[in-house]
Amino acid sequence: MNKFISTRGVRGAMVAWAALTLAAGTMPAMAAASGTEPTPSAASPHASGWSESRVTTGDATLLASTRPDARTTWVAGARFVQGSPNFAPTLWERDERKGSGWKRVKTAPVSPQDDVRFNDVDASSPRNGMLVGDYSEHAGGVVTQRWNGKAWKSAVAPVPRGIVGAGFTSVDTRAPDDAWAAGWTEVRPEGRPIYAGTLQHWDGTRWKAQKLPDIGAGGKAWYLQTVTALADDDVWAVGGTGFLQPEKPLLLHYDGTRWSKIAVPGVGAARARLNGIVAGPGGQVWAVGTTQASDGSRQALAVRYDGKKWVNVPLPKGIRELVAVAISQGGPVVLERKTAETSTALRYSGGKWVSMKLPADGATPYTASDISVSGRTIDVSGSRPGTGSQADGPGSLLTTRQ
């Protein structure tokens, strides 16, 4: 992903499905606002080598993180507003030059009448960053904001007529005039919802929708989850078809002229989807997701592109679904969501998958959403379970140095 300092992974936790199924109640619940500002806190160590830093109180959900420079961390997500049924898109920042605490960042205003999240955040330098979120009826498009080194400015992405819902779930920004965003849209002709993927490019002035291959023939639901760009003529995006259950994985490539569908190896007749994709050194690309057998059982899916062809990379049995991937020291690190409150992380080293001993097992539940890498530092954002009336506990960042 050609970052200034970081090669970040794609947001996990299937935010696309969270967005699509919000009305059905499948999105992880967020607690009612406590009216308390996020409390800064220092990192606490774990025996496995991970440290944990609390970003928020229990009224928010963290969805993505990135580092615009070696001392600054951004975490994006949403928080409930006291006295309102809606949640608000929110960005938190930690500047280690000013201490270990977190503060809420002033971003461009978003209508409080819309339920909007910041689903992803990315930066290519301290002077260039991009936030992407959900559709706002009042804004007339998908909420996105760009960082120019001094302030966050609104940059609403257009949507086709008839849209009743939409969102970008991933963004990759390479320069102030070069960013890609992927996500989903919803229309309701004759009252029937139809979901389709969307992909747009930022040219420094506006977002422009891309012409994609015909995927949703007959009204079949499909979406895009993640996008990563190696160059102007080398961009990849992944997602899947189907709704609550995976059907077929989607792997798209842009050669500078047009987008094409690429076959995904190692799937066969199984149902499958791809959740994350990331570019590595030497032109390699990794994509991760899950396959589902006819009996409903799942096995994680990882595929690698060496610059010429895609190959399947086997994973240990028992790994059910990979929701995010990043590149650390030339190889992939992946995030698995085992249950709603249990996550694991693995590193691919020497041809083998090795546990990173993430402190998020059943004894210490943690809902992980994103994995990102900056130099030798790996960050995982997520939240602890809530207590009492709070559905979500404190949002926090797990950090380790490899």
C-alpha cells in the first residue's frame, strides 16, 4: 500500500456486513452514551509482549487505525451521543510527543440526524490522510474527509439516484490526489433491497465512481470489502457475493484502463468470501477470508500473488475466518475473529503460520476489528466486553513490537 511509514491491514470484523445488516440487529451493539469524554490512559503490559492502551470509555466502537508518522496514531470509529438515538463518526488521536493519552479529534461536521461511522482511516504522510464512512442523506452522499496537515475537510462521495444506504468500508490513500475507496450500496426498487459493491477514486478534487465488471446479475447481492493500490495501473479489491452467508469470493484488478475479475484459487465448489487484501514488497499481494463447506463448517482462506499468479496458502485447521491482513517485515500478519469476543493473530514466517499470542482469548475476551503495521510496530484495535448496562466496554489498542 505504499505508505509513508505504515503498511496497514484492512479493517476486519466484516464491517460491510455490519453495515448491510444493521437493521437486522447483527451489528455489535454500542452502549448508550455515558456523557463522559474518553479518558486518556497509559499502556498496560501483557505477558505475551502486547501492551494495551485504553482509547475510549464504553460508549464507542473502534473500527480502524493507522499511523501518519512514527509518533502519532489515529483510531477511527463511532460513539453514541448522549440524549440522541444516533451514533456519531469519531476520530481519536495519540501523539506520543505529548504523552500517552488519547484525545477526540475535531473533524469536519456531520449531520447529527444521520447514523454515520468512520469505517476506515489511512495516511500516506503527516500531511495526507483520508477518513471514509457511511451514506448521509443530509450530505447527499457517502461521508469522507481528507487531512491536509492542518485540518480535516469534508469530501462527500456521490452516489447514484435511488440509493437508500451506502458506505465505504476501506480506503487506501497514496497521495493527496490519489486515493481509492471500496464499499457497498443499497437500493430498494419496489421495496426489495438490492445490494451492490462500489469503488471510487479520489483525484485530489473529487471522488469518481469506477466502471466495474457485471457482477450482480439478476439482482444478486454483492459487495466490496477492501481495496489496496500498488501503483496507478495496479490496484486490487476484494469482497464477495451473497448476503448473510458467503457465496462466491470476488477478486478484482485494475490495470490502469479497466477492472477485471480474477479467479480465486483453492476454493473449488465451496462457498467463500474475501475480507482483506494488502500489498507487500516485491509486488506480492495477500488476500484473506473464509470458505464454507456444505455442512456449514468454515476454514480460513489465504491466497498470495507473486507478481505472476495467485496461489492458495494452507492454514492450520481450526482457523475459521480471517478478517484482516497487514504486512510486517515482508510477510503477512493476519487477524482471526473466532467468536464475538475472541480473536487471534498469526504471522506467516518460514513457510509456517505462528501464533502471535494475542491477549484476546476466552479468558480475556476482546473483540478485534483491525490490524495495522508501522515499521516493526503492530497495532490491533478493538474493545473489551461491557459490564452492567453497557453493551461495549472500553475501546483499546493492543500494541507489540516485532
